[in-house]
Amino acid sequence: MKRLTTHITTVAALLASLAGAGAAHGAIAAKRMAPPTVAEAEKFVAEAEALLTKLDLDSARNGWVYNTFITDDTEASVAQADEQRLSAAGELALKARRFNALKLPQATARKLKLLQLSLMLSDAGERASYTRLAAGMSGAYGKGKYCPKLADGSTLPCMALGELEKVLAENRDPARLKEVWLGWHAVSPAYKQHYADYVALSNKGAREMGFADTGALWRSGYDMPPEAFAAEMERLWQQVKPLYVALHTYTRHKLRQTYGPAVVPADGPVPAHLFGNMWSQSWDNLYPILKPASNKDDDDLGRALVANKTGPVEMTRYAERFYTSLGMEALPPTFWSRSLLTKPQDREVVCHASAWDMDGKGDVRIKMCITPTDEDFKTIHHELGHTYYQLAYRKQSELFRNGANDGFHEAIGDTVALSITPDYLKQIGLRTDAPAGSDDVPLLLERALGKVAFLPFAYLVDKWRWDVYSGKTKPADYDTAWWALREQYQGVARPAPLAAGGFDAGAKYHVAADTPYARYFLATMLQFQFHRALCREAGYVGPLSRCSVYGNKKAGAKLQAMLAMGASKPWQEALQAISGEDNIDGGALIEYFAPLKVWLDEQNKLMSSK
Ligand code: X8Z
Ligand code: ZN
């Protein structure tokens, strides 16, 4: 349902009608105008929100169809809708500046600030190229395949990313792991030049808006100066780094025992294809190799899901039931009829999971190729975190229908997933037995392989992109810079020498789709802060790893109150509302894993003295 009721039909006409606009496109700055009033500012914001609501709906509909049915036509349609939106957003961003010196009510001032966090590409041809390149790259990623070639020149059936990931998760033959790793990384070079062209256009748009480059624009979205944000990221990384180093050291020892010293060196970076994940970003699949020898518990969620023949809808129902147990509403019928929960066999789709807010009014959907695994069980809780945020802030106006910052949006579902404890799984019939609370090391280790292992990757993706956008890293150096960061922060190495013309960063969805990544780093900190706060609200005492807020309406109400704020207040206030803290901090994560850190240090000492 569109919300625009008026006679105005085209974007150009809408823009022309906006307060203070002398012409539909261009020439805005040149015109001398009387000093603006508060009333004009408020009118401008209201009209801008109405226009963006319409254009967002067009973009979302075209984006949804493209992402669930990749063809040349749907690609052209989404690029066109995005171009229209970009055109309007850029004009609005420029026009919003006119009100910057006014003393305004808090909400209006905040909306004007949010409007100015946009690219402005004044050249229509450049705008069209920009959105075509963006659509083309995410489609190329979505369609990407590895088609193994045999020595005689014949080929085996092509493999999509999901199948390659399954090999990395389950196979223990290092040659096979390396083959599929390289196979996937051969997809992205095809769009390296597109990416370089796209970066140049994006920077042009950021500069037209007065930002140094697109990286600076991204860093400006956190209610603090962009330089302060970069310093915050570094501070947080330094806080958690010792825990990561301990986990990496332990993991190296175990991988050496598994694959031998010829494959895993005693020091220096470890080959990236051995971590059970295409980007070595989470190491959950190494748990069987890494688990403490004394641990006899082999209750496995993935196995239970397969044994119960849990389908994609039922997986999603499990997650929904968690949210409703907190007092949140049931998902609307359209969620179930319009979501894509299963990978279609008859067409190309972008399988990377995402949560869509189509109209800001409750048409919410998930697109995810769900399989019955432990990982997907967590991911569906992650996605519904986005959905419940979208439902909670739908009563806000357009510009506030968003997370307090993008890290908050990513943290909600993960916070809920931290409550998937052994006792909870037993309660819902997905475990036969919950291990005694006295030995938390196995549970903490399993969690650390998802959360702690992820930290340096979550930090470095945008460290790489910030340098690409600033021009410090040129296209010819994309791979060298990427692997320098991966070695330095993650301690992982490319399994083979750099390929000429390679584009390994582009083998990650968020680079191909140009989605910022610092959000996941922040979310990893925030989810432990939120979890601790909700457990306290629920009156829980004991180790945080055993706390589940399932069924706790008091904790649910606390969470819901923050979600309903949307982006209406600086994120520091949203954090205050849920936790009483006003700073993102790694302390809660460190507290959660403290017993594991002690254990890892002991193991590492023992192993190094052998
Ligand atoms: O992209 C995602 C979600 C959708 S927002 C599935 N995640 C990051 C990734 O896959 O790299 C969740 C964890 C990090
Ligand atoms: Zn997400």
C-alpha cells in the first residue's frame, strides 16, 4: 500500500513541490532565499518523509523481486527504482542543509541530520551507472558457481556457494578444502573492475555531499564525529584481542594435530581453508575437532533438527515462538505467505539471508535458504531480530524507522540467540539432556567459535574498505591489502599465492553488495551487553552462558521498549534504556567468556611446554 494520497505523481514534481525548492533538479545552491523558518523546516521534513516512503516502497518491491528471481530484467528494474530513490535522496540531502543553522525541535533537527547522510550524484548518467553496477555485482555474487574441471577437460556439475560451504564445514581433506575455497574465490575477479568503477562513483557522490569519501560518510552514522568512531572501533578491538589470540593459539594446536605440521605451521598465519568457513569468520564447524577431550556430551542440535525432519517453516516457527514468549506479537500472515524460506530449484536467487521491511507498516519478510543446521537455527533467530525491530518501530515516522544504529539492528536477534541454552533446547524438545552446570567450558568454547573468532574479521572488512574508499588502497592492491589485514588481525593466510587480477574481498557478500560491515563488530559487543541487561531484568543470577530469558515478559518488555524507539534518539539513549550503560563496551563479552579464557590459557601453556 502506498501512503501518498496526493495528486503529485512523479518524483520530479514531488521534489519541485518541496519547501524552498526553486527547481526540480540541480541549481538549488545558487538560488538566494529568505532565511528559513522553523515551520518551513518542519514542512520540508514531512514532505521529504512522504516522498521517501513512496520511493522506499518502490525500491523494496523491485529489490525483493530481483533478489528472489535474478534475471536481466529484474536487474534493470531494481537499478531503475534505486536510481530514482538515489536521485531524490541526494536532492533532499542538499536541500536539508538550508536549515542547519536553525534552532529546531530535537526530532526535526535529528531528521535533517539523518537526511544529510546520503550520497548526492547530480549527473543522471552517473547515477544510473552506479545503481546498475550495484545490482550487477550482487546478482553476480548470487549466481556465482564453481564448476570443477577434470584433467581431461570435462566438467563436473557446478556448485553454488551453499554446497561449497557444506564441504568446508564437513570435509576434513585439506586438498578438497583448498579446491573449493579456490573455486569460490575464482567467482569475484569477474566483477573487480565493476567494483573499482562503483567505488569511484560512490566517492564522487559522497564528495558532492561534503564528505571526504564514502568511508567517511559511513563512519558519520554513529552520533559522533567520524574520527571518533574509527578510534572507538580500535579501542574495542584492543579490549577483546587477548581473548581472540588465546582462542587462535588453541585452535592452531588442534588443527596441527588434525592436519599435521606440513599443512599447519607452528607460527605465523594459518591457511584460511581449514576453519570450516569460507571466510574463516566463524569456526563453529571446528567444534568436533576442538572440544575438550573430557567432554562426553554429544547431543547435537543439527542432528536433532535432521532427525525431526524440521523444515524451514518449522525452523522459523521455533524462532517466532521465542519472540512471542517475550510478549511480542505473532508474525503477520503476510510474513508467512510472502517470505522466501527455501532455496528455489528453478531460478537464481541471492541466498544470503536478509530481512525486509517493505512498507514500514508491517509487510515484513525474510529471504533465506534455510537448511536444518545448528548455524541456520541461530541465523533464523538473527533474521527475526531484524523483523521484530521493524515491527516495533513501525509506529515511528519514516526517518526514524531504523535501528538506533546499524549495530543495534544486527545485535537483536543474536541477543535472543544467546538465550538458546542447553536447558532451553531441552525444554522445547531439541535436546534429550542438558549437561550439568558445573562444567561450562564446552558450552563457552562452542559459543566462542562463533563470537570470539568473528571479531577480527568483523573489524577488518571495513578497515579494508575505508582504505579503498579513501584511495589509500588502489584496485591493483586490493588483494595485497586484504591479505595483509587478514594476516595481521585474523592470523589467517591465503591457501595459495595471490592470483593475478584476483579480488578475494569480493568473494564476501557484503563487499559485492556494498553493505557496511562495522555493524557486525559493534553487534558482537552489544549483544553481550543486551544479554547481561535482560538477564538482570529477569532477576537471573549465575553464569551468563546459562541464562535464557525465554518466556520472561519483564525482560521482553525492556527489549521491546528499546526497539520501539527506532532511530528517534541517539543510540546512547537507546543503550541507556535497555542497560543503563551509555557506551558500547567489550566488558560484557569478556565477562561472559572469562572462565574460557582461564581454561584456554592453561591449555596453551600445557601445549607449548610439550
Ligand atoms: O550477513 C549476515 C546476516 C544478515 S544481516 C545473515 N551476517 C554476517 C555475515 O554473514 O557475514 C550475520 C553475521 C555476520
Ligand atoms: Zn543481520
